[in-house]
Amino acid sequence: MNVAAELDEIRRRLNAIRRITVITGAGVSAASGVPTFRGPGGLWRNRQATQLATPEAFLQDPALVWEWYEWRRSVIAKCEPNAAHRVIANWSQAPGFTLVTQNVDGLHERAGSRRSLKLHGDIWRLQCSECGRNWPDRRSPLPKLPPHCGCGAIARPGVVWFGEPLGEVWAEAQHAAREAQVLLLVGTSAIVYPAASLAPIAKSAGARVIEINPDETPLSAHVDLSLRGLAGELLPQLIAP
Ligand code: BV8
Ligand code: ZN
């Protein structure tokens, strides 16, 4: 079946069902100019994101880790949501729709997505490293690095680091995967866990799993349909004319 026919079939299916879950990764924000983790912008000062996004790196050198997050906030602050974010925001108005994102950039919310499950937190929130307080701070640049909490302790970005648990949102994401009739996997390399286990969970619960990615991923052989293309080009074609 050619891509156009496959898109028709998906569009028909999406119009016929209620429970749709979409999982997104950095690829959805690539067209907005946000560097992906494994793409060309994935390296910062020759360090891998997986090296910097850890409690150990923050303990060892909080100033360096904050410089990285401050750089990412400054890049994201100049980015606008793209067509893929807008299609998903449109779908998010429907009752049976759930958005599960690995992205911390906040572009889904800026596009109007309601009720997104942010698996890995939010780069526009700060969290106290002592008392656990978590609050929004969208200033870029931040007036002082590292920022501190009202209790006097140093604050960290409100994101989930490698080696840290995801928290309650993980149970909600698993539920959304199990309940889905169709699960769309958009713009993720499906390497980071437990996020990458949501598609197999949905599939074993009977969902039809569709992947949209210009490249193959470790899940491509395990989904019902793997469409090679860009989210910003293919998603708009899934909206009923
Ligand atoms: C935990 C927030 C346990 C921070 C992030 C099982 C097997 C192996 C390893 C593990 C395992 N279980 C746990 C692990 C360890 C680890 C892990 O998965 N490591 C990986 C590297 C192997 N997982 C963890 O540590 C997790 N925690 O397991 O805790 C625990 C339990 C109890 C008590 C204590 C501990 C926490 C993981 C979360 C880490 N935080 N982000 C920050 O952002 O700074 S992860 C971060 O990286 C992102 O959030 C995202 O999840 C990931 C990047 O992946 P993608 O978003 O997919 O982006 P990527 O660049 O890789 O790919 C982009 C894709 O888009 C590509 O495929 C490309 O082709 C495509 N694309 C490009 N352009 C487009 C496009 N697609 C469509 N359209 C386009 N235009
Ligand atoms: Zn505090």
C-alpha cells in the first residue's frame, strides 16, 4: 500500500474511533528548531545529553548543568510550535484523546494542547533540591545562576534525569497506552525507557500502533505501520479534509 493510501486508511480509522493516544519525542519539535537528542544538536560542549541530564552531573558541577539548561531555554524561547504541534493540539480537544510527551520544551502547550502527560517534566519549571518545592519560571535568561529556592537551597530544572523515576504521570501514561484503540508514535528514537515500552504495552492491549519517523527505530519492526516521513508533513494529512 502506498503512503497516500495508508494515510487515507489511518484517517478513516481515526475518524471512526474515540480513544487515541499520541506519544511524542524530540522529532516533533525538530521543525521548530529545537535540537533533538540524537540529532546534530544533541551534543553540547562535546557532552552527550545522557551525561549532563543526571543527578550525578548536577552534584558534581551544578553551574555547568545549569549553563546547559539555560542554553536550551534560550533556544526554545525563540522557537514557535509547528504544524505537527497544531494538529495534535486540535486532536487534544476530543474527549478520548491523550498526549504523552517526552519533550520538556512546552511547545505542545503553547500550540494549545490540553491535558498533556509530560513524562520527563518541564524545562520551564524549577524544583528545589532540598524541600522539593516545584514552581514555574519562564524567564530566559534567569537573573541568577544557579537559581535558589525560598528555603535557601539550590534549585534544579523541573525535569526527570536519567536514573530517576518518572513519578505518578507514568501510571497515567500506561493507562492511556492500555486504553488506546490507536496509538501514534511520533518523532521518537524509542531508545529511552520506560517511555519506549508504552507502544508494546498498547499493542499487547490490542491497539493499532502507527509510527511516524523519517528514520527506522528499534520499534519499527514491532508496530502495525511505520510511515517514513516528517511529522509536520504527515500529521496534517491525517486531519479530515
Ligand atoms: C528510570 C528529561 C528507574 C531531561 C529525559 C531499560 C533498558 C535500557 C536502559 C534503561 C532501561 N530502563 C531504564 C533505563 C535507563 C534510562 C534509559 O532509558 N537510558 C537510555 C539512554 C538507554 N532510563 C532512565 O534513566 C529513566 N528512569 O529508568 O528510573 C528508577 C526507578 C525507580 C527508582 C529509581 C530509578 C528516566 C529517563 C528520562 C530521562 N530524561 N529528558 C532533559 O530533557 O534534559 S530523556 C530525553 O531523551 C527525552 O525526554 C527523550 O525521552 C529522550 C530523547 O529521545 P527522543 O525524544 O526520541 O529524541 P531523539 O533525539 O533520540 O530522537 C528523535 C527522533 O525523531 C529520531 O528518531 C529522528 O529520526 C526523529 N525525527 C527527527 N526529525 C523528525 C523526526 N520525526 C518526525 N518528524 C521530524 N521532523
Ligand atoms: Zn526549597
